[in-house]
Amino acid sequence: THRLLSPDVSFKDLGLLIIDEEQQFGVRHKEHLRRLKITVDTITLTATPIPRTLHMSLMGARDLSIIDTPPMNRLPIRTEITTWDTQLIYTAITQEINRGGQVFFVHNRVQTIEAVAAMLKKIVPQARIAVAHGQMKERQLEKIMYDFTHKKYDVLVATMIIENGLDIPNCNTIIINRADRFGLAQLYQLRGRVGRSDRQAFAYLIVPPQDRLSETAIKRLYAIEEFGELGSGLKIAMRDLEIRGAGNLLGHKQSGFINAVGYDLYQKILREAVESIQQETLPDYRIEDHLPTVDAAVDMDVDAYLPDAYINSPNEKVVIYHRLMNLDNLQLIDSLVNELRDRFGPLPEPAEMLIEMVKIKKLASQRYIKQVRIRRNRMILTFDEKAAARDVFIEKELPRYINQTMAPLQFMQGDQFKVTVTLSGKTPRERISFAKYFLRNV
């Protein structure tokens, strides 16, 4: 536990640090453990990485491994968001009891937990109900948990103490009261207390009426309902990153918004810094062969955006723009396009041009092109100066353009190395489609 952080604990030769349930630890705690020995290797385990940790992994500052395969015979948990409904609570509890199962009821206020348990007793008189919270005496809490595990109670009314470490396969219904007060990772962890056998599990999130909820709370609730499939912890964490921001890489905040420079510029600066540090550790002969990462800018003579008539929510548009710009390959972009068609209908012309622009941006970045400018039937490609100055670029990249037969080219060498491509096509859509085809196949 956190006992390892105490001043009186010392290690003789610490070589490996493994942190389970990483989301429970603060930045100071983890960095304190790492400072015990500078060269310590660290593995952190979590179903839902905090935004700061996930962002560091996505940017390359940490390695990321994903276990995406659920245990055999597990079923996705059915999740439902509801207001307080006595009939629904009665039905959920009695159905679980009738099939021989047990129920978690989460109420995270110790002061009123006994009153909530008494209310449940009135709603479901036949249910055997126990209460558990962290302020109980250790022996008393241990006895209640032992009895619940051995099926002496049907319903356990508990606080957040059940969030981690419980594995009770017979408990397959969870009701979370005031779910709007929990974080996204907490909701995912709580929901994970059920569905740990081959039975269908249910999660009910009780919230106040929607007009009393904050916009952030609504986003969290919709996310936990949307990502109900098994192994969706990383998707939940990605949505949490979108909602809360990435936090401070070198500070102690684990979430927050990078208002000063904007998220995309922050990512670019961070990526360049990580790349610079990684190159410092490469041998000299590897640095020569290592071309820099390029983030291309695209300028096209067509409208490329998401119209208000297609997506009328400004916040939803920001999320989609952000997701689109941060997808790594064309297959993932196509998957997002399918999602947009499913949610909002066929893409209008400006939205289709936006998708084409992003694809051209990704393809150009892979070819070390820092700017793509399309005007009528001409596409001007400006290459990154650092990349074009390397021998490996001249040996491996330049021949792609010299040997291609798709379109007439004109090379220009001044302060910057540029290539002008003559585009085929009569309409702007045809010419942009050809530009994408050229960059994909050159």
C-alpha cells in the first residue's frame, strides 16, 4: 500500500517498481517511488489510465501495452442511466435475488448510508441488507464482507470501498446512487465489480433530472453508457482525456486544459521534445538514418469543415475535430467516417472535403512534407528542411518522385526543396482525390 512511501522505508537495491491500480496514486507518490533509485524500471497497471499517464503514452514519453482480450465466457454489462425510480429499484433487486444472485448498492455518503439502507428495506422487504463503509471498525467490516461473500446477505449498501479488489462472481447487479458525482474512471471501476462470471450483469446509474446536471457530468454518463463492451477501459480513458484535458507532464496535476497554447500545438511541442531526447540516446550512425517526424500543413482551395446543419453542438464538433486530427492512419479515419454517418447521416460536401484534407495531411507527414498547397490543377509540396538535408532522404525518398509515372513534376531547389505536381481531374473533388492517390502511391 502507500506504506512504501513512508520515510522509514528504504530499499537495498530497487530495480523494478510495479504499481497496480495506478489511478489511485497521485503524481507525487509515483515520483517519490521512482526517486528511490534513478534507474528503476516501472510498470503501471490500470484499467483506466488517468489523463496525464495516457497522454504521456500516446506522445511516446512512455511505452504502452494493451491487454484487450477479456476472460472466457464474459458478457458485456448492460448499463442504464435513470432517475430515482422505486419500481425500477424493486425490479432490479428482486430479479437478481430470484436468479440466486446478489446486489451492490453504492451510496458514497457515510452520514446518510443507514437511511438509504432503511429506504431499500421498505422497497424490497424480503431482501437481506447489509451496510459497509470505511469508518466501521476493522473486525465489523471484515465480518460483513465475509458474510456477504458467503451469501448471508442479498444486498450490500456500500461506499466507494468496493471500487477495487473485490471479486464476487455471484454479484451481477450494481446500482450506483448519484452517479453524476463520480469520475469516469470511478464509474468504470465500480461497474467492473459485477459481470465477473458467465451471467448477464446489469448496472443502473441513478442521477438527478438532466437539467440539474453539469455538462461535464452528462458527458461522463453518456461515455460510460456508450462504452459498455468488454475491454473498453482504454476508450473510457481516451474520452476522459478529451473531457478533462491532459494535465501537466512535468507538474503534479493529473488533468487540466492547455489553454495557453492550445492542445494541438502543445502536442506538437511535446512530440518534438520527446523525439529530441530519444535521438540523444541513439548512436551517431543511427541518428543519420533517423528522419524527423513531420506534421504537415494543408492549404486547399475548397471549403473543408463540419457545417452547423450537420452537427449543431459546438462541443461535439470540437471533440470530433480533435479525434480526427489525432488519428494515425487512414483506416482509423474511415472508421470515424462510418461512425459519423451512423450518428449524423451522410456527410455534406464540406465535411467530405475535410476528411480528404486530413487524409492528405497524414500521407504528406509520412513523406516528410511540411506543407501541401493545392490550387486548381497544381499541388506544391514543400519538404521539411531537416529531412531533405539528410543523405538517407536523398537515397530513399527522392527516387520515389523521380521514378514515378503518375503525373508531371517540376523540382525547385531554393531555400526550401519543393515539388510541383500537375493534378488530373476536371472538378475540385477529382483533383483532390488525385492528390490523395498520388501521395499514397508515390
